[in-house]
Amino acid sequence: MNSPAYDIASMLAADTELGLVLGTNLFRNREPTSPDNVVTIFDYMGHNSLTLDKKTYSYSNVQICVRNR
């Protein structure tokens, strides 16, 4: 199972209209000092859960940071 940041970054990179390229202006869990215009997706610690009809659903959190001049 991939981390949520990995999966979301892959989906964003697949949408060519956004112009995001992994390792160029789209990063996961580490924001580089350059270039100036980047999107970084961080896995956010902790899991939330929801119980509904005696079933427990867990979901992860991410944080998306955009740095743009």
C-alpha cells in the first residue's frame, strides 16, 4: 500500500492540464529550496476513524503546500 501523498501526487501528475511533474515542481514529503514554484504533498501524522453501522472506516490525512512567486 502506498502512502496517501504518493497516490495523490501520482494523480496530480497524471492530469497534464496542471503542468505538474514529479521531481520538478511536484514533490512528496520533502519541499526543496528551489524552484520557487512548487507543490508539495506531505503525509500528515495520525489517522482518523469513523464508525458507522458497527463498521469502522479509517482514513489518512495529507497536507498540500503550494509555494509560488
